[in-house]
Amino acid sequence: MDKVKVTINGREMAVNKEFTILEAAETNGVDIPTLCYEEGLSLQGCCRLCVVEVNGARKLMAACTTPIYEGMVVETETERVVSARRDVLRLLLANHDLRCLTCERNGDCRLQDYCYRYQVENTPYPGDRKAYPIDGTNPFFYRNYGKCIMCGKCVRICAEVNGAHVIDFMDRGFDVKVTSAYDDGLTETTCTFCGMCVQVCPVAALVEKSTVWAGRPWEMRKVKTTCPYCGVGCQLNLKVKDNRIVGVAKEKSGSNRGHLCVKGQFGWDYVHSPDRLTQPLIRRDGELKPATWPETLAYVARRLLGIKEQYGGAAIAGLSSAKCTNEENYLFQKLMRSVLFTNHVDHCARL
Ligand code: SF4
Ligand code: SF4
Ligand code: SF4
């Protein structure tokens, strides 16, 4: 990989020559604020929060879209840069439904974080504010465009990752708004409810319904797990409050790289269903009766080994599930082949 030398905040570093200033900074631990940048999506360079000073350039440059070159000298937190960032934030606040106290993203909001970092308490630009009704017409998430900061990440992820192209910008200037065709609710569109737009939204414009009034972000424990719905085995983080799942947050590791479909994103409510079995049952005298796990495992082992001894392993077949992880399925076939000596092992994904 060809490298070039750049200097960021007085520190010289050798970085991949294909990098932008933002990538060079991020890989070397220099934090540049961004609202519209998302790794893996096309570059928009529209929020202007990532502007930096580049030696020899007249204007401030957007770090997310400016490629680096040999000998480039960059400063990321000068007075001029900070002043420009403050102005960007003040302009955003001029048209924002700023009710942080009860906002579901309070404590987990990029706009709030950057206002704190740059000590922006309010806006000197009073004027008209957009007043959109909150759209709760779909079963999974609210769309509150009074809090939208027009970063466009939802539009890009819907088009570039999901390929659904459900939402886009409508109108111009002050009236611009993200919406679907004919400004319809999402149930009237080809939306697959993958929730990717919700996951990338940096503010509370898109919020999972299940998390509303369910707890503050800092009260929720994140539990990394594997989606149980299919063999892809997507990784995700469950948001857990008081031992109950209230939502799903993205987890960047794994084959899905943080993206989910509707099942992994919103289909977890069965976990708390009162209809679920909570303990093993063994049929005794024709009736299913509760049993302990040690008792049940010993019973199953005894019966399987008994059948193997009497009729041979070929008399036993095992059917596993796509809801198990690859590792569980591997162990299952290992148990069938190596312990019970049968090749009769299959999986419900082949039905
Ligand atoms: S989206 Fe962020 S800045 Fe806006 S009200 Fe909510 S917490 Fe505050
Ligand atoms: S839920 Fe998925 S398909 Fe629907 S608008 Fe959001 S990103 Fe697009
Ligand atoms: S809804 Fe969220 S992700 Fe979409 S443009 Fe507005 S702030 Fe950005």
C-alpha cells in the first residue's frame, strides 16, 4: 500500500495515499467531528462540521471529502475552525425541535455532543421553524423531521446499502425535507423496515418505537449477540433495561457490518412472550410434565444411547435449526456423527 507523509496538528504521519483527511486523522487517533459522514456510504460533505485548515488553502476544507497529498499540513482545532463549527451548530439549532430534556436521544445524540464540545448553548438566528407532525404510521419507528438535521445518511443508506430507494429529499431551501414518494407513510412504500435509516440517524429524527419512554440511553445495557432468524448470523447489540430487551443497536463486527433486516432489527419481541416454554417438559404417562435440565439431559442421553445400542446409529436422525449459530450447528452434527454414529443429520434451512 503506497503511503504519503502528512502532518496533522503538528504530528507527522505516514498514511495510505488514497485516504481523505478524515480517514488519515481517524486512523491516527485525531477526532474530527462529523454529522453527515458514515463509513461505507458515499461522501456528501454537506454538514460542514468537519472543516479543517489546510496549509496553503484559502478556504476551510471539508475533511471527509478532501484527499490527502504528500507534505499536506492540516490543523483540526484552530480558532478559525472552531468558530466555523460553532456557526454550523448555531444554524442547525435555528431550526431544531430542541427539547433535549425528554428527547429519546438525550445522552446519545451527535448534535448534543458537539454543542457541548464547542460550548454552543443556543442560536443567535431566531426565525421560522419547521413544525412537522410526528409520523408514527408504521409499526416500528417514529419519524420526527422537526429534529432532522438534513445529514442525508438515511437517504444514502436506504439507496446504497439496502437498495430500496424509499426516501429522498423533497423541496428546496427552508422547505427541504426527507420523505418518501408523495410524502406517504412508509407502509405505503416499498420500505422493507430494515431500520438501517434509524441506526445511522445521528439525532432523534428517527427513533424506534420500543425505546420511547423505555429508559435513558445510559440506563440501557448493551448485550452483543447473534440474530436467531437465519444462517447469515448477523451480529447485533440488544439494548437491555431491567433485564428486558427494549431495542437493538448496531454492532459493526460480523458479516453484516452493522446492517440488519426487519427480523433482526425489530423481530425480538417474542423473547418476552408469555407463551414461551420456560423449562423442559418430559412426557410421562402420556402427559407433558415439567422437569429440571439435569434430569432432562440425562433422560435424552439415556434414550439416545439406548436406541444406538439396540438398533445402531442409523436408527437415529437429528434435525437442527437455522435459528442456531454456525457453532451450535457444527457441534450438533459432531454429536450426531461422532457420538451417535449416524449421518442422518439435517437442517431446517433446506426444507
Ligand atoms: S435530537 Fe439531540 S439535540 Fe435534538 S432534542 Fe434530541 S437530544 Fe437534543
Ligand atoms: S427502514 Fe430500510 S427500507 Fe425503510 S426507509 Fe429505512 S433504510 Fe429504507
Ligand atoms: S432523518 Fe436523521 S439520518 Fe435522515 S437526514 Fe434527518 S437527521 Fe439525517
